[in-house]
Amino acid sequence: MTRIGQQITLGIMTGIAGLVMGGIFMAFHLDESWDLFLLFRIRGARTAPPEVAVVSIDRTSAARLSVHEDPGTWPRSLHGVLTERLSRGGASVIVFDLFFHEPRSEDDDALFARAAGSAGNVVLAEYLRHEVLVDKEGKRIDTVLREKRMGPIPRLAGSAAAVAGFPLPKYPHRVNQYWTFRPAGGGAPTLPIAAFQVYSSSAYDDLVRMIREDGPHHALESLPPHKEAFMNSAATLGTMKALREAFEKDPALGSRLTETLTGPHAPPARTGSTDLVKAMIRMYQDPASAYLNFYGPPRTIQTIPYYQAVQPGTSAADSGEQFDFRGKAVFVGLSEIMESEKRNDSFSTVFSLPNGVDISGVEIAATAFANILEDRPLQPLSRGLQFTIIFFWGFFAGIVMDRLVPSVLSPREVLLPLASICGAGLVYALAARQAFADWDIWCPLSVPLLQAPLAFFGAAVMRTIDRERTGYGIYLYTDVRDFTSLSENMDPHSLKNLMGGYFSLLSGIIERRGGVLESAPGDALLARWEIRGPSHASGKERQRACRAALDIARAVSSLTENPDIQLSSRIGVHCGPASRGYIGSRHQRKNISFGDTVNTAQRAEEMNKCLGTQVLVSGDMAAGLHGFLTRYVGRFELKGKSKAVELHELLCPVDRASPEDKRLCNLFSEALDAFHNRSWDEASLQFDRIISEFGGDGPSLRYASLCKSYKSHPPDEAWSGAVCQDDMSPAVPV
């Protein structure tokens, strides 16, 4: 492959890898969790619009007003007084993010209702509860949920300008989005949307006039022509749903109205009405959910303690200032300070504080309202545009890294590509931050930042492809049983002589059987028999490796004449592809094999300890193996492996097999079939019979124990018969 072709290949591969990662991130919402967290933290806090304020219910207010800390017990006359204060102060809309679905003191309820009705701009929250439906017999239907709305008591609901819910997910979900119009609620508007409609009621007449001038819209035939005709909760809900339906049925309506509003022949509008009409158009035409463009940590939005708002005199005494509520949208609800302990209405967000303090639900509602007012919602790019950016950024990173990564990697020579990785990531992050901070555009961030190091490693691999190759082979892995205990009980000189003889013996056996000794880490040994491919692992190669395994097992036991030293080996054999290459320093390098095949051979060797066997070969090795007696011992989920592996015990050449050996294999096969068929009692009896007849057969001992365990705690219905390696604790010593 030419250098240019290699660069293009690496660029395409990096781009495709980015697309795969992007798809995974989007499927598991990791893009929201990681991208938004990084972008908001890089951007930092920004100033919230002064037209929005929060009146916080907190512990200090409870103490000052001599009421219980639980807001649910506060007399509603207090809310009535607050409503009167805010209304006289000129608040444009008053939003209570509190639930009033149960009646309390009749006098207090009446006072609050009169105040809300007199203000004419109060929006109340409704409680939304999801219930699991039951069938006629009273059994749960887990797949069916019903949303039950629990609004304010009729007296309060009738006095409110609007009533709406505001469902948000609780921990462990991080709040990034909110419903504008709830699909589960028949398209009903949520609390911030209803609040904005009441807030912008002065521009309602202009919006309706523009829609009627645009053309006939059947959904709006019964629409009140003036705001005064719908300023009660039921009428407001009907009006908003009718407007939403009109924009949904005619997706181009919003574009036409915006063009009319901003064009040279725009109709005359009252002061400030144009911006409100634009905001309402966008609110009704946008999707049913929107991303929250947070302003910062808790209380970034102007927050006034409840007691100061309800008793204005205390504000001057405490802080030397009076709060001006003229033209403001005022949200009343629990503050995050009280919620850090009670956790009833606080939510995890990108700006949750390290000490566990989250942002309160009322501030999230105020944030959503402020986003609509400013016309600055968070705007994620379309999926297609995101994938386009990810692919071409990966393509660019792949080409650059292929040009920068040297042929021979050394600490000094990798500094430039590593610096390039950091530089490229920084440049992209700054560009994404700029788009996010200035234009509220959310560009993909996590995946592109991962693509640069991915391209570096891809280039490094392509540099070493000429020095390393992937081939096929049969791998035998063995180590000494209880070597740690052996080394503790022998003096170093005797141990050296013993292990020297051990490795000399094994090396000779492997060489005689046509294998190559590859490495000998510690007391272990790895040998290989090379083959040209999976179809070339013929009987000769398999037979040679299996004869070597049996020779080692037999020869090691007779290596020492000392009766106090019991030396034996456990052996695992597997065949398949593996990559070989050089490791080590410039002056001391070794060519060894890597890969799943080698790892599987090692894991097969480890299973001997669990099963009480000495030589185990994989199913791939046993397939097509002739001339040897093997016993299928099951499928196992080996450590570090995602797929189960078949294992067979290699017993002996067929011409040396005794009738007892063959009988053992037949009986064990029948017992294992019963085990796989979930016949725990039958399998247990058969394994016990084998144990009794053959003097403590290792696999039978373990399976007999496992039958009892599975009888008490059976595997699930999807069980494939594979047994986890961790479940196969050591049975008997080899």
C-alpha cells in the first residue's frame, strides 16, 4: 500500500470508528452526559435575564415566618399575601411550583383563591403520578403506565390563569431536557410553557391576528380572539392545545409568520410585542422537548427569600434594598438549600455542586422560561450533521497522525505526535466552546476528542505492521502446580536445579514433537506449532501438540526422586490466530505471540485447577482430532472472555485407552447431558455414581456440587449451559 493510500485508509478507519463510537454514545445518551457536562463547564456561568426571579422557600424563611420547615404545612394565606404583594409590585406572571391538590383551612384556601383571581396571572402546578394498570383479576400489567393528573383543588384551579405539570427525572438521571408539550398528557403544555403564555398574553392578540390573516386554520376556528376571553385555567389549556395543533398540522406556519413579522411589510405591533410573538411562534412550532440552557450553579437566577418577598420591610432592614418585581416572571418554590437535605424537589444537573447540592425544580422551571424569553434554547446539531463532523474530523486526524507518527517509536520521537494530539483536541474544544457560548449550538465533543488519540494508535499499529504479523498456530501453555508453596519449602540452589531440569525436559519434548519454545515466564511455559491457517490444522499438527502435552504430563511426575516433592504440570492447548512481534529494549528483544488464542490456552490451563484435571484442550483443538481419547467436560465462561469456550480433557491415545477410561467418558457424557437439561437430581446421582466408581473423579466432584447449588438457585431461562469459571472453585488437587 502506498503512503497516500495508507493515510487515506487510516483517515477512513478513524472516521468510521468515530461513527461507531458516536452511535454508541447516542444510544446510551453518553453524548448528553459527557458533552454537555464538558461544554457547560468550559463555558461557565452566564448572566440570567433580569425579567425572571425565584422566590425561594427555605429554612430561613420558615424561621422568620414562624412556620414549620415542611412547606406542605404552610398556611395558604401566606401564599395569598405573597400573591397580593407580587401583583401590586407589577409581576407579569406568578408561578407556584407547589402542589395544592388537597384542601386545607377553608379560610386560607379562600384567601389564596381570591388573591390569585384578583391577580389574574397566577399559574399553579399540578401533580403528575404514573400508575401501573391492573387487569380484571387485579394483576399488574407492568408494560402499561397511566399518567394521573392531580391538579389543585377546584377553588384554586378556578382562580388560576393556568394549571400545568412539570415532570422531571430524579437521580440517577441528570436533567438535560424538559417537556414543552407532554405527549403522555395529550399534548398539554408544561409549567414553563403555560407560564410564558400568561406572561406574553399582551402579545396574544397580535399572534392570533397574524394567524387568521395567514389563512384559514380549522384548528383555530373557536380560538378566543382576545386574551381576556381565556384567562382561566381551563380556557388557557384549550387555547394552547389549539395553537399547538395548528402549528403541528402546518409545519411551515411558523416560518411564514416569522417572515411576516420581520419582513418589510410587517404589521404594526405594540412596544415589546414583536419579541414576545417571535418567542411564542418558536415555542409552539418547536419539538415537544427542549434542552435546558443552564445559566450556572444553584441560585444563578435572581433569588429572593420568601420571607423578604412577603414582608418587604424585612428586605430593607436586612439588606438595605427593596426588590422590584415590575414586569418580572416570578417562580415560587423550594430552594436548593433546604433540598440538599430533604431531596424532594432537587435534581442532578451539569451544575450540581460537589457537596451534593443540586438545582431545585423551581429554578429549572425558571431556567426553561428564561430560555424561551431570551430565545436562546440549547440547539443540538442534527444527527446527520453530527455524524458528518465526526467522520471528517476523524478523517483529518487520521491523515495528520499518519504523517507525524515515526516508523520507529521512541520516547523522544513520539513527543511531536502527542503534542499534536493535545493541540488538535484543544483547537476543536475551543471551537466547540465558542459555538456553545456565543450561539448556543451543541457540537459533538467527546467522540472527536477521542478520535485524535485513536488515530495516533492506529498510525502506530500501521507503522509496526511490517515488523509484526498475524498468523495461525497451536499454543500449549503449562505451569507447575503449587509452585509458590514449592519455592517456599526449597532452598534456592535446589529449586534452581529442579526448575533447570524441568525446563530442559519440557524443551526437549516440545522440540521432538515439532514445536517451538516461545517463552518461559516464571514457572510457566508457552510453546507453539505453526500452521498456515485454520484449514491447515490437520491431524499431524494436532497430534504432535497433543502428544507433547501427554508426554509432559507423564514425564514431569517422574522428574524428581524425592518423595517429599510432588511435581506436576497443568496444561492447556488451543489453536487459532495470533499476532507475533518483538518486545523489549533495543539490546534485548524477544519475539512472542499475543492474542486471544494464547490467552485462551492460558485460561484452559487454569481450568485444570478448577476441574481437577491435568490436560485440557479447547473445542477447536478437539474438532477433527483423531487417535486420542478425549472427554467433553463442558462449556465455560473463562475469565476475561466474553464468549463461552468448549473444553475437553485429553486422556490418552486411543490405542492405550482402557475399558474403564471409555466407560468413564460414556457415563460422564450422560451425566453432563442431564446437567444441561436442568435435571439436577438425575445429574447429581449420575455424577455421584462416577465418583464412587472411579475414586473421586475431579470434574464429577465439581459438577455434583454445582447440581446442588443450581437446584437451590437455578440459572435463568436463557441459560445456554455455559458455566462461569468463578463458579468452578477448585475441586481436587491434580
